[in-house]
Amino acid sequence: MGMEKEVLKIEHIHKKFDDLTVLEDVSLTVHEGEIIVIVGPSGCGKSTFLRCLNGLEEINEGHIYIDEEPVNPAGKNITKIRERIGMVFQSYDLFPHKTILENVCLAPVKVQKRKKDEVKEEALKLLERVGLSAKVNSFPRQLSGGQKQRVAIVRALIMHPEVLLFDEVTAALDPEMVREVLDVMLDLAKQKRTMLIVTHEMAFARAVADRVIFLDGGHIVEDADPKQFFDSPKTDRAKKFLSTFEFEEK
Amino acid sequence: MDTEVLRSYLPLFWEALILTVRIGWLGIALAFAIGIITSALLHFKVPVLSAVAKVYIELFRNTPLLVQLFFIYYGLPVLGFQVSAEGCGIAGLGLLGGSYMAETIRSGLDAVPLSQTESALALGMNKRQLFGSIVLPQAFSTSVPALVANVIFLLKETSVFSAISLMDLMFTAKDLIGLYYDTTEALFLLVIFYVIMLLPVSIAGSFIEKKARFRIFG
């Protein structure tokens, strides 16, 4: 990994909501093509961490750089920076008043000022790739959760981001729909996309991650390769966390 | 009722209707423009300007249109501005309507989930794009019934225009009654013409409401 370019550099960030400290002195470097899965108990700051990376949350201390450019939510170039960091949310958040194709094409045309025809062509290709060619003229309400989430992924991809952030993207889905979304993400992993994934899908995390970050109480408690993390976690907190996913046989 | 009288009044009422509709719609267009800008100031909590917006809304919602018209019609010339009666009517209706529209649209804006804003921001949209493409269209869809009610209310408010000598429907009816004492005929036509003016708005309103709802809620 050492040879790869550093895409994201997170240096000693702190995040507080009023008196509540959510992130405390978190540092992380993400290299090009790296897939980092972030796990941890609810309320450990995983989602907040991702939201800080594209400036949806303001950090109280520390620095975040994408390609050496600082991420500052109040800065003039924050929209330019967000174009380079794709994000997919738990609740899909497609635009309900726009068709699937419009949802996907809106930002490239409006924000990146790309040509409509070129964008549409790419949108159709991407939607086909995730198996949604038949839905291009539907509205979000006509789609299942899994389909909506696949559209949301395409909507992020069409911006050609350098990094993709996934915030518990399968958490709101019925079990049989989880797989179809994870398959799309596996496909992205094969393309060596740089991704930060917050998830509770441990089997998926193990399969896809280059590195697993275990976040607890606003700290990075473990930063390890997946095999090591899942087979022999170093800390008791990680052991305890992983044990909540296991069931003893009767 | 004398049909001969009705027939002879018709052209006058027709002219009055055209004037009322013209001033009414220009005023309402102005009201929409003011309402959208004002609600945006409130929604984004723009410093200083959102306070100005609040003062404006309270001032114009809590004073009668008649009083506002008097202020514009008799007050502006004192300050050195010459405005035609028609211009005053449009401005008055626009300012009154703007305060109503602003509150209606703001309630619609507030009803759009924050997650919509966040996903638009995450795509690199600036505030103008976010407002114009994402938040405002959704706010409109939820506010359609209230907006249509505002439009109807404003068109009816044109009945006070006669106070600044605009020959609207109300003026025409009063004038004819004063001249010829055919009260029944004049009032009958007055009612009919208000219905002619407003019924299409109601019908179009429910049509737009259905369309807008379908787009978002199915």
C-alpha cells in the first residue's frame, strides 16, 4: 500500500455536539484504491466521522485533506470538494419529485455543467449495470428499498468521485434486499474504488475490506486487516463488540 | 330582474373583469416572487435580511389591504413618486400577497426533510441549486392547497381597489347602482362575474394539487 497516493488525510479531528464529544483525536490516512470498513457500536461516532469528511458536519479541531486540499464546510470551494467525495446515505434520499434518470443526471448537469447527452448516456449505462434499466422513467416511490439504494449509488458514481462514503447503506433494507446492494458495492470494490464503508454487515466487511477500523467512544480502538480483526481482535472492546454478532447453538 | 338591463350592463362588467384579472394576476405574480424570496431568506436564516423579512411579513399580514393601498396611493406622491392607480393596485396586492405567500411557502420548505438538503449538498450543489431544484419544488407540492387558497383570497381582495378609483368589478357594480338604482341586476352580475373569475382558479388548483401530490406521494 505504501506506494499508493494518499487520497484522504484526517489529522487529529475532534467533534462535539454541544457538551457531547463524538469524535476525539481521530486520525486516518486513506490511500487510493483502499477499501476501509468502519465498524463499531451504535453511537460510537461512525456516521458523524463520515459526515465530517465531506463537510456535512463541522469539526471542532483537527484537519481533513482531500489530495492535500483542506475540507472546510464554510470555505468557498466546499461544493467543489463535495463533487469529489461521493456519499450514499442509509435512507437513500432520492429526490421524490424527479424520475430515476433525473435523479442521476441532475448533479452532473447542474453542478458539473456537463453535457446533457453525455451524462444521460453514462447514466443509462450505470443504471443498466446495477440492473435498473427498466426503471429509468419511474419515480422513487415506485421502487423498492434495494432499488432506491442502487440508484443512490449510481447518483454518487456518476459524479466520478475520488472517494465514496457509504453510511450504513443496507441498515434500512429488508434482508433479501441487502444482498443486491452489497453486490453493487462488491462490484465497485473489484474496480478498486477508494471507499469508506460504515456497516453492520460483518461478513461483507470481512470480504471486502482492506482495512477494518473499529471505532468506539469516539476513538479508533483498532486499525487492522480484516482477517486479523475478525479472527483475533486485540482489544477486549472489539472482542465484546464482535461477540454481539454471534449466537451459541442450543 | 330585467334582462334588458343585464344585457346593457354586460360590456361594462366584462371590461371590469378584464381589468380585475389583469391587476389581480400581475399582483399575484409579484406576490409569488416576493413570497419565494422572503421564504428563502427565512429558510436559510440569512443574517439581517431574515429579520427584515419577518418585520415585512408581520407588517403586511396585520394591516388591511385598504390601508396599504391608501398608503401607497396617497403616501408615495408625498415622497415624490408618481404611481398610477393600476401600479398601486398591483404593488398593494403584491405586498399583501407576498407576506401570505412567504409564510405558506416557508411552512412547505420546513416540511422538506433535512436529509434531502444533505444529499443535495453531498452532490456538490450550492445553496441556489439546492433551493431551486430540490427544496422549493417539494415545498410547492406540499403547499399547493394553501397557495391556491391564497390566490383566491387575493383575487377577492381586489374588491377594495375601487377605493383608489380603479374600475374593477366592485367599482362597476357600485357605480351602476349609484347611477341607475338597478341594484338587483348589478349585484347579480357582480356575483356571477366573481364566480366566472374564481371558479377556474379553484378547478385548476385541484388539478395542480393532484398532479403535484402524485409526483411526490403517489
